[in-house]
Amino acid sequence: MLTTARLALSPLTPDDAAFFYDLNDYRTQEERASGAEWPTPFLTEAMAKFGTDWTNNGIGYHVVRLGDGSGRAIGISGVRFGSLDSTDNLNVYYSIVESERGKGYAIEATRAALEVRGAAGHGDLPVLALIRPENVVSRRVAERLGFAWTEGRFNDRGLCVYELTE
């Protein structure tokens, strides 16, 4: 378990799937009522990969909890292997439950996760954050963490590609 001044971070496991799906549920009421498949195949596939990252790579996403880690999960943050434009990189991810946003938890947890990346021997790979263009708050968090966006740089899903400039 990784700890910061206010948080405890533990590796994301398959047991955390329900929390991960809830945290990434951006459906409207109409979408929920439609009976469309949930979680989406994209999310279930992603969770299957995330659940093995720690075992296979020594890095991955963390479940974030307040205090000593015995409380409820408030978010997910971490770094995992990725690829963009046929180039290996590390992808940073952070998401905090709505009731706990605006308190600096995403920054605190992600800084700790970035330290794990270096300690695991992966400090030489570029670190990217892929962010929806309309997510202004997440973009500000990335900038506070030392990421920069090159105007016009998007991935194939239309997400802004931020790169850690350290």
C-alpha cells in the first residue's frame, strides 16, 4: 500500500470492478433507461487489463481511499503502459468521486503514483494523460501535475494528449 499525507492507495484488482464501472458511468438517464449494455465492452475489456497490470508490469492503477485505507474508495489514480502512434509510453489516469472533488486528492494521488513509476524502473518512458477536450477540470489537474498539451494533438478517440514535461 502506498500512502500520502491524506490518502492510501492500493493496487486496483478485479475485486474493484464495480467501483471502476460506477466511477466511469457518465450515462444520461435516457441512456440508463434504454437497456443498453452496461458496463460497455470497452470498460470490461479495460478492467480486465487493469486487473493484471501490477502482476505483469509492477505498475498500474490504484484505488484511492482517505486516511489509512480502511474507508470507502474515493477514486482511482495511477500509471500503466500504453502506446500512442506506435510509440510506447505510460498513461496516467485519475478520477475522483464527485463528492470528493476539488480537494486536491487527484493531484496528491497521481503525484504518488508517478513516484512509483520511477521506483519501478519505468522513469525513461514518456508519460501521457489522455483527456476529453471538454473536461476543463481534468485538464487543469494535468497542468498542475506538470503536463502540457501541444495545441492540436489528439489521439484517435479525439482525446487531448498531454505529456509530462517534468
